[in-house]
Amino acid sequence: MTNFDAETMRELRDVREVAIRTEKHPKSAVVFVRSWRGAEGRWYRDLAAGGPATLEYASRRLAVQASPADDEAAVARVSREFLRKYRRNSHAQEMVRSETLPTTLRLEPR
């Protein structure tokens, strides 16, 4: 398992939105959030299939690989962090519904 460096983690913690561009659909970037559409979300299906992708934020591009976040504690931490970061967003609670939790993916640098 490879981790992002500390500077990248600080940037990602503070940025409001990131985009993921998958190699299967390279011309369209989408905002990265836990898939509120569940397993039906296009970007989620692309990443869950195991293909490489690009994480885009603050004029940076990072090559990433996704894997399922199957650790219950990690999924719970993601939910808490999501609610902390987006607490003012009226849709924040929708992103932590039980049916969206299985769409949590771990991104690692390639």
C-alpha cells in the first residue's frame, strides 16, 4: 500500500472539491465524492472496475489507483470527515446514508 506524502494530504484536506478523470472516460472529469448514486454512479463504476484514474485539484494532477475501502473503521472515519468538511452543505447527510457507504473507495498514488 502506498501513501500520499504529507503535503498532498494537507492540500486534499483543505480543498473543497477534487475531480477524478478515469482512463475509460478521459474527457470528462467529475467532482469526487462518495457516490451518492451508489453503485450506479459512472465514475464509481469506472474506479471500482480497477482502472487507473487521475485526481485533479488546485491545478494539480495525480495518477491514482482505487481500491474498495472495506475496513469498517476507515469507512466510519470517511463519513465523519465528510460531515466535518461539508457540514454547511444541505446534502451532507445524503452522503453518509447506509446505501452509499459501500461506494467508499481508497485512492492511492500510482
